[in-house]
Amino acid sequence: MGFLDNLKAKLGPAKDKVSDLAQQHGDKIDQGLDKAAKAVDGKTKGKYSDKIQLGTSKAKDALDRLSAPDGPGGPESRGKDRGAPPSPPAAS
């Protein structure tokens, strides 16, 4: 068994626990992200609002993937927008 296999085997239960916690407390985490973003935006006087908003959005997307019923990397999260260009429309 290789190093990565050992690592995956040991992190499996932790991944499941994180997924369960994200499902149970997703709304509180979401509120915490908004509160932190607002605080940082206030401290920087709005100079980095766009970057803060983008980071908050990415964190919320990650939270959504974690709290998906099948967890991260499961069937529901596969194939979603991962930076791949959209497929071209079908020719008529």
C-alpha cells in the first residue's frame, strides 16, 4: 500500500465527519462567512470588496460541495463547473 493510499484511508473518516458537520451547521457557517467578509471589508474600507466577495463565494461553493449528500467528489459534485469551458450549442 502506497503513501497516498495510507493517507486516503486515514482521512476517510475525517472527511465523513466534516461532511456531516457541514450538513448540520451549514447555515451557521454561511452566516459566519458573511460576518467575516463584512468585518474584513469594513477594515479595508471597501478597497478589496470584489476580492472579498469572490473569496466568500468560493468558500460557500466549497461548503455546498462538502454538505452534498454524497460528500466531496461524489456523483453530485462531479461534472459541475470546474473551470471547464461550456460545451458549444448543437448545430440546427
